[in-house]
Amino acid sequence: MKKQRKIPAAVKIIAITLAVLVVCAAGAWLYVFAGCQSAARVLSAPAAYTPVKFRVFGSGASSISAHFTLYDALGTEIAAVERSWNDNSLAFDFIAVRFGEDVIMFPYKIRGGNAESAASGVDLIRYYEQDGSCLMYGALETEEQRALDTLFWYAAHIVPRFPSKHGAVVSLELRNCRTGLEYHIISRSNGSVMLGTE
């Protein structure tokens, strides 16, 4: 009769630790998921609104400069970004979050149009947050503001690392924009974005 080999104590500890981590991670995800679903039932996205207006100052073969103004859903200016990029075109990224019928489109980054990843560029998330609250929809009732903050936290902290059917980066290429002309970007509650001029 063969003698059974004992499993080393260190292996048992590692296995138990991994199992606990997996259970904790699953529990945390379920908590976040349930919170976002609840928030989506409370908050309705505007059918369409203009979160961004911009004007290109100059462009060349390897650089482009522009001024972007960010707005909330009520048309109040939140912030302005003006700079140059080492690229010949630009792209504007949104984080689309969907837990109900509406898609909430959070402005995310301005980057060079030829960049292979949204990892580069100007991060816009910080402009939309003040004292832990998201400014994107202007003044809201307390319950709606909490719902927006929950979805904003998910967009800012979860989606860029773990995109899924509930959250993904949506990009709008800003190519062939004429110098000096003001453009606006419209986001819709169906998850689409479009470029227009005034």
C-alpha cells in the first residue's frame, strides 16, 4: 500500500488565499454591478447634448493645436483645454456606460488621432469631478446625483481596465477639421456620437 504524500502547508495556505481572493473579487464585482444597475434605474440620460466644442488653431504634417471647451448638460462651461499634439489629427474618446436602456456618455480623453491606444492624451475625467461628485449633468436631485456619481466612478475606474458590454471606450475621429471653424460634438443616449459645426 502506497503512502499518500502530504500536501505542504505552504501550498495549502496559497490555495486558500487564492480562493479567498477570488471569492472577494466576485463579491466586489457583484456589489458594483448591482449598484450600477440600481443607479441606471434612477438616472435618465438626455436624448442628446453637446459636451464639447472645439476650434483647431493650426495643423501640419506632425503637429496640431486646438482649443476644447467642456460643458455640462445645461450648457454651463466646466473647463477648457488648449494645447498642441504631436500628430496630424485628433480623436475624442468617450466612455459609454450602459446598465439600462440609456447609454451614459462620459467624456474621457483628447488624444492624437493616430495614437494606437487611448492610454495617451489629455485625461478629462478630472475636470468632471468635484468633491467626489460628477458635474456632467449640472444640478440634480440628491438621488439622481448619487446615481450619476456611481456610474461615473464605474466609468473612471473600471471601464478603462476591464471593458465589457456594460462599459467601453467610444472614439470619434476629428479628421479634416478646418482651421478657425468651431465644431461641436454631440453625444446621444443611444450611445452614438457625432461631429457638427455651428
